[in-house]
Amino acid sequence: MKWRFRFLMVVLLCTIFQTLQAQVSAALFQEMQWRMIGPHRGGRTVGAVGVPQQPNVFYIGVNNGGVWKTTDYGRTWFPIFDDQPTGSIGDVAVAPSNPDIIYVGSGEGLQRPDLSVGNGMYKSTDAGKTWQHLGLTDVQQIGAVAIDPTNPNRVFVAAMGHPYGPNTERGVFRTLDGGKTWERVLYKDENTGAVQVSIDPKNPNIIFADLWAGRQGPWENGEWNGLQSGLFKSVDGGNTWTKITSGLPTVAQGLGRIGFCIAPSNPKRMYATVDAGEYGGMYRSDDAGESWYSISNDGRYWGRGSDFAEVKADPQNENIVYTANVVVWRSEDGGHSWKDFRGAPGGDDYHRIWINPDHSNIILIAADQGAIITVNGGETFSSWYNQPTAQFYHVSTDNAFPYNVYGGQQESGSVGIASRGNDGQITFREWHPVGVEEYGYVAADPLNPNIIYGGKITKYDKRTGQVQNVAPEAIRSGKYRFIRTAPVLFSPDNPHTLYFAGNVLFKTNNGGMDWQVISPDLTRSEWDIPASVGIYTTPALKTMPRRGVIYTIAPSYKDSNTIWCGTDDGYIQITHDGGKSWKNITPAAITSWSKISLMDCGHFDNNTVYAAVNRIRCDDLHPHIYITHSGGGTWEEKVNGLPENEPINVVREDPQVKGLLFAGSETAVYVSFDDGNHWQSLRLNMPSTSIRDLVIKDDDIVVGTHGRSFWILDNITPLRQIARQRISVNNAYLFKPQNALRIRWDMNTDTPLPQEEPAGKNPPDGAIIDYYLPNNYSGTVTLTIKDAAGKMIRTYASTDTPYAIPKVNIPKYWIRPQQILSAAPGMHRFLWDVHLTPLPVPPAYPISAIYGNTAPLATSPWVMPGKYTALLEVNGKTMQQQFNVVMDPRVATTSADLQRQFNLANQCYEISKTCLERLQIIQQMIQNTESASKINSLNTIAGNASNGRRVISNKNSYHDILQQSRNLMSMLEEADMPPTHTIGLAVQQLATNFKSLENQWQIIISE
């Protein structure tokens, strides 16, 4: 037995050692940062609460967007939950007796076809600055949180439970100690959860809760309602509960979700929206919920009751009541008649209403488009165009420069947004809808980025804004099945071929003028019912009409005849002859209704494919990534290093480095440097959110999130170098820089946008120099930039001191802060702005005194495009890497004109540099004189009054020349255009004047 134990221990230790060896130290890429580009257009939000004692302060909980706060009535919002492990939020509650105490229930709090789950309860005791996790981890979906108005430690939670399967951690939970411990106080069975709980505002021992036996199915739009739904009441603080039935529809009549409210001014008055088919409607109680009666069955006020179930009474008037639906409606007569309050004509799908108890004209409303606030009873509202919480299903890019990022936004149409703004940031000017429906793919024509396809299926022309329907006739005939996220993408091998999919695969080679069906139905004709369906399993489910569709297409990068398709019912099929014949190559481990979320064909051969399989709809949160290198003959599941509770939505191979993989889960991005054998986090600074899709565009990773808009990880060349070679963490390392763009942005032609206007970040401007220092490093680091001739262009050192930033009234994004080379251990990202060394400023001549408030911030010319070398010196050892500085590809100016521009600007630069040197010497000469008044005496500089006056005169002349040279340099550098003859003559005259002044200077210093 001993030898067996020793053998097992050796095997275990070897496995652990191999795993540790395979993981790449995160210190090698620790300073890479994701940047959010927008759009700032709100996404689905169901958590909403204000602070009565602070009427300007509100919180919202965004589905997959985290928790946000405003302190200015919704003018601006900022995230306060981004360092937590989940971004899926169902409710936010502030303790009425202590506004610093906030409880957050995670999980979307909805039952719908597409959702993300959470991991329990959270609490903050400092108004959202810090958070602690409180448990209830397996609840997955929390519909509501209710806090005792007199005791912030007494809290009730409506736990919906698993949306796709049975579990026992559901029902109503109560804590009496601020979340340290929880007890389940209302429970029916493993299939019935609680979606709402409310405390009587005048008697905290009275609590109401709605139990809802709602279940989502494993196929699109599959759902069931169980037998235990209903409204319950407790009068003893939640110890015992009674089901209320008087006047309400029964389960036999189709009862589903109930949304209800207690009128704060009179708790005997209650209102409810009741989802119960033909028996559904608006209901009212006048006896504290003991009995109910219908006040309206008009579907406009309660329809789609499983999605919309919000009703709220005015805190000061029991007869004023609001109900949220596609429109928010208001009644002033106790619910008998209604008038539109917000959203008509048209609507935004409203989910939650909060009314300030002390000022009922202040109302917060949460919708599928974010949150809005009114402070005047609905006359005007704040904007939801200031919340970057858009939900995307897919992401794509085009071949323009700057490249654009595209996606269909849940409930809000489509978005095409530039990856870089011309004005220093990415604002509303950089994005526009592109004519695609809200859920769909977007595919820009590879040969013409002005033409964009998407949805089911349209063609959009950016130049005119016109949209044409180019769908196959099959869309209208009903012959084939389609879902909202139908794939639309171009062949990477043949830019004329566009694919579109339902349950069969379509192809067009002429922009949708004609379509071909190039596959049979690729979905399952027979299937097993997943165990997660549980009590809702019936023999009829095995014989229901086929419901599967092609969910993902992976055309080959090397052969347009090779196409892989994955379905949402769990099939993977391949063709090698352009669709004439297909082969089912599904791995045996992939069972019915395992959604093949996204596949990516290998970039280096036709037999490799990477498949992300999402089984959340089968109540399986485990990650699943399947890889084949044999055309589907054999498969491996490779998820080592991925968390056990993060379903994978997408996996992609880097187009430049074989086996460098990136995956997006329900909470983060992951990277594998060894073809999926080991995975590790690449979340970095990104908030936790559902990563629905990602693409590699040139040197960037572009991510489409389902709750936090678009994000870009700029310059992944360090990751590629890490994958290509083993970089020792024990030695310093200088990464080879990517090509550096010499690109400028305009900051002079328009009044800047207000600081409060939301904007996404631009990519770094200049050459990104990445380097790594080992853990035990201590010392000085120097960086030198040289041109192709070996001339030193710029030097930096970790001992540099920051220079002062001019205090002028300009936008923050105009300021390019000086970077200090770091000597701390770890990876660092340093930016050279591709300029010559900035001109020094003498201490006696502060920037404002010499240049004035209107002076340009740049103090040196741009370098010419060409080859450069970065030299990093660490502990006496010098490492070097070559890289290129390349022009903005939109610039058509010839190399000769750019050279002439540089020569003139450099001439001004050298003159400015000399002027500053002379001014520093003159100032020193003046300071060395006993007093300024003695300049006119015989005991002056060089003992001569006239010489003293000449010094003063030269000081003024050098100052004038300095201003002229800087102004001319600024004019030359303001655009990448050929210098005008006028400015050329001005530089020539400047040089002449400067030469004359220098001659006088030589006379002065020689006397």
C-alpha cells in the first residue's frame, strides 16, 4: 500500500508542477489595459433605488453591467461594483434608516430567453465604496431585496433560484444580523422561487412575497409555469405565511408572476399586476391584501406580465399609481383609468419605478435602455445616453481606418462606433445605428466598409443612410426556422461570399441579390430532453416540431469550400466541398441542446476548429471548449484553469500565433498560450460582465459585452511574444514594439464638449514600449530612442522628475501627461509620443509667462516615419528592439513634403532651443548683478551701461524670436500637409533675424 501511496503522491506532485510550469506569470502582462469605447447608451436595468435623505443620489443595478451611482440626479453615472466577481444584478436596496448601507442581489432577477446568473448577496456599509459577499451563492437569480425601515440588519430576499433547473436554495430568505446568517422562511419546492418581497412601511412585521414557479427551457423561447405560484403574506415577521387566494386567478387559470405594491400612505391599499392569460390584469386590494378585485384587463397595463410586473403607488396619495410596461402608465383614481406617463408613442420596456417618499415628483425609472430620472413629476427626464451598459450578442469590425466596431444592441437597434475619435475621445460623434435589428450580427463588406449587412437581413449604406431588405425569400415563406441572433458573416477567404443561417445555410456572392441554400437542415431530428427540465418533462417534448437552428458558422481562413456549422441543439457539422455534402462530426460528449455558441476555424490549417459550447440552458455552468485538429475525427475538451462556474461563449485563435487562444466567459476574458491546454485570466481592469463575442483586429482584441458596451485591449503583441517564446520572469525583458502610428487628433477647431459629456477612450497616441523587470529588481532604468542613423532622439530615466502642466482652461483629455519610466518589478507599458525631446523651460520663465495661455502643448516636432530603435538599460545591461513609425494611413502627403515639413519645423525647434539657452544665461547674468537698478550704472555687466542695456534688449529680442519660432513650429506641426510657401518664407526670415541676433550675442559675450 505504501508504494501505491508514494506513486500517487509523485503523480500528483508532477501534475501540479506541470500545471504551474504551464501557467504564464501574469506579471509579464500586468499593465495591459482594456479601454471602453462605448456606446454610452443604456442597457437592460431592473434594479433601481434612490436615497430619500439625499434626493440627488440614486443607484441602479444593471443586468450584466454591475451597480452604478449618480450624485447629480442622473446627469452623470459612475460604476461602483467593478471589482466584484459578477456584474449580473437583480436588485439594489438602500437601508431607509442608514443611507450608507446598501444591499445588492445578483442575478438578473428576470425569467427570459437570454440571461446571466449571479452568485448571491452583497453589502456595502460605506455607500458603495467597498463590498462584502454575504452568501446565498447558489440562488443564481435574486428578484428583490427588502430592508426593514427601522433596522438595517433585518433583510428579506426573494430568491428565484436556478432559471434553467431545479434547486433548493430558493424562496424567501431572512437575515437578522446584516447578512452574516440566512434562514429560509418561505419555501415550497425546488421548482418554485420568489420574485418579489415587500415590507409594510408602517408595520415591519407584515411582509408580502410572490412565489413564482417559472422555468426557462433549454431551447429558444421555451418556458413553463409550475403549480405553486401565488401571493403570500406574513404578519409575524416572516415566521409563518398564508397564501392569499381571494379574488386572484388560480394556477389552474394560468397564474404566473404577480407584481405588487403597498401604498405607503395607506398600507391597506395594494395594487398588483397579475400574469394569468385571459384572467390576467390589474388588481387592487383595500384590506391589506386579504382580498382582491380586478380594476382593468387592458393588456397595455399588464401584458407580458412575466417580463413587466412593476406597479408603484405614490408615497403620499394612495389613489395615484403607476404601472411599468412598454409604456409607464399613471392613474389618479385608484387604477380605474390610466394615462400614459412616459414612453408613448413608442416605448422603452420599463421594469422598475422608485418614487422619493418625501418628494413624489422625483421618480427613478429603470428600463431596457438604462435609467432615467425626473425631478418635476414627468415633465422632463434625464438622459439614458450617458450609461455605457449596452448589451451586445456579437461583435465585428471593418477594414476602415480607424476601424469601426459593430453589433446589435438588445432592445436598441444597432451600433457602428469608431475605435478612435478624431477629437481626442470617442463621443456621440463617432457612432451611429447601421440599420440592423437589435439582436443580430453585423457584417461590414470587406471590400467596401461603407456597405454593412446584418439582421435577417438588411444592407445599409453609410454614405446615404439608406437600408435595403436583401433577405432570401425563405424568410417570408416560413419554410425555414430563424432566431433573433441569426449568423451573418463574410467568408475570410473569399470577400465576395456572405453567409446567413437559419436551420439551413444560405450563401450569396452578389450582396444579397440572389441566395443559394447550401445545406440541408443541420439540426437534430431527434433529441433527448435534458435532466434539467425535470418535472416539466413529457413524452410530447420528444416529438415536438424541430426547433434547432444553426447558431454559429466558422468558414475556413484558407479554403472557401471548408465550412463548419454549430447548432443550438448540439450538433457540429462540416463541409469540404462548399456545401454539396455535409458530415456530422459532433463529439460524443456534446448532448442534446448543448448550444454551440461560437466556433473559430484554425488560422493555420483546415482541420482545426475551436468550439465554445454553452450549456447554461441545461442548468450547467461548467465551461466547455472542444478542440479538434483532425477535421472532427477526434476531439479534446480543454478547460484546465477555467473556473468551474463560468460558461464559455466564445473562443478564438490569434491569426498570427498558432495556438494562442482567447476565450470569453460569462464574467471575463481568458487566454491560453498553449492551444487550450492551460487557461488563465485576462480580465485585467475590465469589470465582470458577460463576454458574448470577441474578435482579433490587427493587434487588438475587440470585445462585445452583454451589459458593458464595447471594450478593446490595445496592442496584444506582448502576448504573442510570450506565446512564441518562454520569457523568464527572472530576467529583465524588452518586448518588440508594434508599428507606431504617427497620428494626431484635432483639438483646436471646436469648442470642447462639456467635461460631463460621456465619452470612450482613444487608443494610446505614439509608440508603445513594453518591458518587464524581475521581482527582485531595484535600480535605475533608462530608455533611449534612436533613429535609423543611430542619432539619439529621446531619452528617459526612472529618475526623471515630472514637469509642470500649464494651468489653462482646457479639457482633461487634451493634456498628455508626462510618463515617468518605472523601475518597479513587473511589466510596464511606456508611451513615446513620437516627438523630439520637449524644449526645456528655465525656472525663471514659467510656461505661462513665456507662452501665454494659448500656447500649443506640444513643444517639439513629430519625428519622420521610418525605423527606430528602443534601447532599455537595466543594471548596466542594454536590450534593444527595432520598430517602425508609420504615418496615419489616411494621410496622402508625399514623403518629400513630409520631409520638408520636418526640416522647417526642426529649424524652428533648434532656434527655440538656442533662444531658451540664451535667455537662461541672460537671466543668470541679471541675477548675479547686485540689483536690477545697477544695470544702468557703470558697475554693470561687463562694467558698461550700454552693454547692460544691450543685454536687456537681447533678452527681449530672444524672447520675441522664441515666440515666433514656437508659433511657426506650431503652425507647421498642426497638420500633416505640405508647408505653404508663406510659412516657408516666414521660417527663412526667422532664420535671418536669428542669425543677426546671434551675431550681436557673440559681441556681447566677447566684451
